[in-house]
Amino acid sequence: MEGPDLAPYANMQPAATGPAKVLGQNLQVLTQILDSQLQMMDRQQDWLWHSLASFKMPKMTKDDDLEAYIEAFERHALMTGLDQGYWESQLGALVVGKAQATYWALSREDAQDYELVKQAILYRLEINPEHYRRLFRAKKGPDERRPKVLLQLLRDLLDKWVNPAGQDREALADQIVLEQFQNDLDERTQCWVRQHTQLTCEEALKLVEAFTASEASYPQERKSPGYSLVDLKEPERRCPPGQGATRETVGFWSGRKGHFSRECPNQVVGLWIPTNRSRALTER
């Protein structure tokens, strides 16, 4: 009796062990990937804890301006490298009063979006486009009316008030700012700037600076509050004592009382030459 043919089994052995070897290699690769990801997560966690520890922002007080505080918060967060995923929670913990109440009133999903948190807080305290529009149109104080400060302030308020769409946004924004820039100048400077047409904001600023420099060289009495460019009123005429009219005068041309005919506004204006002088003039 012949022994069994083992050739088929010999051919099947590599086939049986091949998939197991490949599976083991795949598991080894996955393990390495998982280990590297865990190490990366550990490093990220350490970095996040470090950024949170380095982020030290003073808590808002009731006397602080909310908008200015939020701007300072954002700058400080960028400087310290605070992860943006923590911005909303940090801001919600630092604000007080109505701002903090607004944060806690948000849904869990909205409270995880910093921009939604910021807009909700600003809207609750009526810091919205209408607020910026009123500030844009309002008369500015002495410190804000310095030309360069005023122009930059108007540009900032416009960006927060409206965002005009279209290709001519820059030109439209420039004209809106220019209009308000002129309105907020003092009257003498306004008159000077408005004499020039088709201006841009930068051109108007140069005109204002040149006008201010020329005003500084004027004599002091020209800049005094009592000085005016309008004509002075004619002093009141008074008759010497004892020489006044004994009866009320009547204008010849108008028939109204209170003035002589030469002062009557209804008199016919013309050049009158006496007859004895007209002959002498013609002879010359």
C-alpha cells in the first residue's frame, strides 16, 4: 500500500498561514498609528492646559465698557495662544451682569460657538448696527474732533454699522465717511472744505490740515470768539439834545413814519445833478 500523497497539503500550508501573517502586520501598523495619535493627543492636552494656565484675563467690572472689554479679550487670547475652542467659555466666565446672563441663557449648542456668544451679548446690551449708526451721526467731542482721530473713528464706526456690498464698496464707504467728516468739523473749516468738490477722505484731510496750519498763523484777534466775518451794524444815529425833530417824520416815497425821504427804502435810485451844475459838467 502506497503512502498518502502530501503534495496538495504542502501547497495549502502557505495559503493557510498567509492571511494570518498579513493580519498580524496590519494589527501592528494600527497599533503604531494608535500609539502615535495618543502621543499627539497627550501633547495637545498639555499644550491646552499650558495655554489655559497662561491665559490670565482680569474679570470684567460693572464700570467697564463691554465692547472695549471684548476687544481686549480677543487680543489677549491671540497673544497668549488660547485655543479658540475655549474662547466662548472663558468669555462667559469673565463677563458680568446682563452679558453673563445672556451667555447662560444660550443653548448648549450655541454656547459652543464664540461668534454666536459674542453677537448675543452685544445685542442684549443694544450694541448693534443701530447703536453704531447713532454714534456715527452723533456730534463728536473736542478730543474726537482732531482730524486724524475723527477720520479713523468714522471709518471704524462705519465698518461696524454697515457692510455695503458690490464692487464700489470702497468708494461708497469713503463718501459716507467724507460726508460725516465734514459735518463734524467746525463751521469755518466746513466752509473751506465744502468749497472743493469731488474729494476723497484723504484729500479732505489734507485740506483740513492745511487750513488749520494757515489759521495758526493768523493774528490772535482774528481767532477770538468775538470776531465775525459779517459786516458790523451801522451805529444808531442820535440827535443832539435840543435838535431832535419836534414832530414825527414821514417818508416821502413810502408814506411810512419814522424815517426821512433820503432814507426811505422805496425811493427811486438815480443820479441827480442840479441844473446849475449839469451845464458846467457838459462844458468840460
